[in-house]
Amino acid sequence: MTTATAESVLRVEKGLADPEELAAITAVLLARAAAQPTTAPTRVRNTAAWRRLERTPGFRAPHSWQG
């Protein structure tokens, strides 16, 4: 693991931040990162989300209800 200086970990874009303010934002960001679940819930699908074009007829009327 490499050590990094405070200047390279957090960068203040506008204004001046005190060390206490940098510590506060670091604590908030670390708390948010720890609160997030490690794995995203997976969504299970029972049917395919795509259509098999070879199973559709060659012509579909413009007023058809099929799509």
C-alpha cells in the first residue's frame, strides 16, 4: 500500500479548507462508503428481454396490435 499526502487525496477546487473541514468531509465520505452494500442486488428475469426475429412473420401491418 502506498502512502499519499493530503494534497493528493483531497483537492479543494475553490476557497480554503481548514484541516478540520477536510477531516469532516473525509469522515462523511468514509461513512457513506461503508454504509453502501458491497454487492448490488441482482434482478432475475424469467423471460428473455429480446425478440427472436425469426419467429415473427415477415410483414406486420401498420395498424397491428402486435407492436
